Amino acid sequence: MRLEQIEKVCTDVGIILEALPENIKNIEGIAVNYKGENMIFYNPQLEGIQQLRVIAHEIGHHVLKHLTQEKSDTVREIEADIFASVFTAMSLFAKTAAA
């Protein structure tokens, strides 16, 4: 899945996707709600499957409503990792099936 396709998925579910400034190197991605807007900021230096995994993880936080739930950080991170794994696997399967 290319970045353009990921951007479309985000748009379809109401998430704004933005690259972090290049001088921020120690953050892979972050999901936030700012003034009512669901947003994901990702590190543009990530490539390929790593970039997809990070953005899918952050989409998971939004889709699973982690920004408004009272769950432990550990539970939220595990759930977002599971979401990202399924999302990534399905996108790879779709790519393989289309070839």
C-alpha cells in the first residue's frame, strides 16, 4: 500500500494525515485530537512497510476510540498493534491478490 492509498483510508475515516517536521527524529507516529479534528502525525523518514505499520497503528488508536477511553496505556498499545497487524496483513494480501 502506497502513502497515497493510506491517505485515502485516513480521509475516508475522517483522519487528517500529516508528516512530522524532518528535525523530529525520535517519534515514529502519534495520534491526536486537536480542536475536534482526528489527526495522525508520522515520521516521513520511515519507508515502506515500517511506514505503513506506524500509520496503521495510529489509525487503530482513532478507530478504537483510544483517545477518549479510560484504558491503560499497555492495553491501548496492544490493541493498536493488533489493529496495525491485521490492517498491514490485509493490505499486503490485497496487493498480492491484485498482482
